[in-house]
Amino acid sequence: SQKIEQNSEALNIQEGKTATLTCNYTNYSPAYLQWYRQDPGRGPVFLLLIRENEKEKRKERLKVTFDTTLKQSLFHITASQPADSATYLCALDAGDTGRRALTFGSGTRLQVQP
Amino acid sequence: DGGITQSPKYLFRKEGQNVTLSCEQNLNHDAMYWYRQDPGQGLRLIYYSQIVNDFQKGDIAEGYSVSREKKESFPLTVTSAQKNPTAFYLCASSDQPPYEQYFGPGTRLTVT
């Protein structure tokens, strides 16, 4: 069955460092992958979308890579700030299954220490 | 001001009662979605709709029902058949295909 894995343990880093979060998937052939940020008690907010034919995407301090051979996406936040503390979710489309909806990973909580 | 609204923010019900959660969007999106989120977990898809008068079951549709009579509205009914309805419910919308999704603020349902 299709499965998305994100590190369930919280990631704690010092302010100014680069945070790297991982999203691994199995039994998928997604056309694109998305990353969202979720703060406690709120709905997720879209951050970045990367397509299967793109290796890397950047937006300000954010960078996403997508390796369809390894079936993995890495999400980087450079020069991290305490305000970046949140849970980050990856989401994949269903590829060629015909299901027109995203499947979300369980998320990784990032804590940036001042 | 474009966006998605969900109401109410908090909802309390007694076991055995059906309850309907509201979701409205003015983003002119064709597709709408309902998710359930339990503490410390990710989002699980309940139902989704790509177009008015059409909807599909997600991964955990049992005990839930939806309707899509208008493009702007996608209400979710949690029926008494849902075994464990206490959760945080999120509604979202997007353009076709499922590109970036815009989420509402969520409704926290507590059933006792």
C-alpha cells in the first residue's frame, strides 16, 4: 500500500542554523509533492510545490528537493528563526491511481531555539 | 477578502447525535476536501469533491456524509455511526487537479 513517512520525532535546532526535514514515500509515483506548515490549532498553510521533473525549488529561505529515484523529498529552512517553529507536512498527489486528492504525511515538528 | 470559513470553531455534542460542520469558500475553486486530524497525527482524508453534485470517499469515510449542492459550500455531517468522532476537522479547497490547497481554520468537535 502507499505510504508516506516523516520523522515523527521533533527536530530541535539553534537559531541561524539550517533545518532539514525528510519525506520518504513508497508505492507512489507522484507527479508532484507539496510542503505545508501547520501551527498548533490552525489549518495547514501551503509553502512549496515541486513537480516530478524538477530537482529543486526555492522560495526565500526555503528549499525543496525531489528525488524520484530515492523516493524522497528534503525540505530545508536556512537561517532558521524561532518563528519557523511549527509542524511541517509533506503531501503527495496520487500519481496515476486516478484519485484526485493529496495524501499527507504525519508531519515533523520543528523547534528553533533562540 | 477571499478564503475558507468553517463554523463553528468549537462544537460539543452528546453521543448518538448527528452533527453538521459548515465549510464555505469564495475562492472560486472547483475542488473541496474534508480531513480529520487526531492529536499528534497527520491529516486523513474523509471525502472530497471535484465538482458540484459529485463527491468521492476518502480513506476514512465510514460514519460521515457530505453534500455539494453549491460550488461554494461542502458541509460534512458526522453521524452517530462514527465510532470515535472527537477530533479536529479541516476543510480545504483547490483548483483542479489537487494543486495547492487552502485550508479553513478548522472545527474542533468533542462528543461525550
